[in-house]
Amino acid sequence: SSFYPRLSHPGQVTIESRYGVSLINELRDRGHKVEVESDWSLGRCSAAVRDGNLLRAAANPRQMQGYAVGR
């Protein structure tokens, strides 16, 4: 499976159109089934990790308010 709300599609890659036609065509030439989405439409993620006594966190602010928290 994949992260919500996406479903798993084995053998398929989803990429934003901003990566360019040449890269998208190269992926297709290598046998990938490529689904092209609009620019800046994919990739919301956040992460947190403990590094000794330090907590590091980061967020990507795409489409929604980005935040990362931990304790």
C-alpha cells in the first residue's frame, strides 16, 4: 500500500510535470508507467527524529500549513 490518501499502483510512478518532458520520457523509455500531475501538487511530508538529547523536525508547507512537532 501507500500513504493515505494514495493507493498503491505497482509499476507506476507519479511525478509532477515541472520535472520536465525529457525526464518523464526517460522514465517511460525505461518501462515505467508514468502518471503526470500538475506542478506543486504532490509531496506533503513532515518528519521528526531524536538525535541524542536534540529533537529535529521539519515540514513541507505545500498546499496546507506545514508543521512538525514531537516531544
